[in-house]
Amino acid sequence: MRLGGLVRPWDVICLEGDLGAGKTTFVQGLAQGWGSLDTVSSPTFILVNQYRRPDDERFYHMDAYRLASAPEAEELDLDYMLSQGPLVVEWADRVSTVLPEERLWMKLEYVDDEHRQLLMTSVGERFDHLLVELRQAMFGIG
């Protein structure tokens, strides 16, 4: 949830993990922390969900599992989405070549029914700073 309060337009968060790793559940918490008014659900069959906040800002949630190729993701107008709000991409490894170079990459791994392991990797100065802010918010350290 704390990460949700830190994301802004043009931010890309890439999620990687097997089925059942918790990607959609993670996005639910992220959207709640961002302030979403809408219920978060998996966009597997419609590809992209849009969520909104009271200030009319937007948050986009893409599921690239069913995309045949990275160029197919480009047809979804990623630049428009990014200009309107943050974009979280499940199965991002399938479309990484068309996403901005600077991004936060998150790998979720199933540990057991109640636990997941999360590895965050920042790519770019913006996300280096974002992880410092997140550590500060969560643990009081920078």
C-alpha cells in the first residue's frame, strides 16, 4: 500500500511471477494505497483496467499474459496511459521491449499459502529514489 502513495504518471511497475504468485493481489494493495475508488480485478481477458481517484487521476493495470507479442502491447497506446497515470504490468517480461527503460521491476515468488517473496529492482534514477522513499516509509531508513 505504501508504494501506491509514491507512484505518479509515467511510472511503470513491471510484475513478474508464476500463476498464483500474488501479482493481482499486489496490485489491489498498490491501487488502494494510491487511493483508487474502483475495485481491482485481473484484466487477463480485457488486457487493461483503468482505476480512478477522487481527484480524477488515473491508474492503469495491464495483464500481458494473453498478448501475442510486444508490438501488440504498443497498439494499446502505452504513451497515452503513462501520460495519464502510473502503469502496472503483469507478465511484463512478455512486453518489456516496448516499455520505458526506466521502471521498477518486481519479481513475486510463491513461498506458501500465506507468504510470498518479493524482489524489487529499480532501473533509473526515478526508481532509485522511489525505493529510498519506500524504505524510509516502511522501515525509517533511507
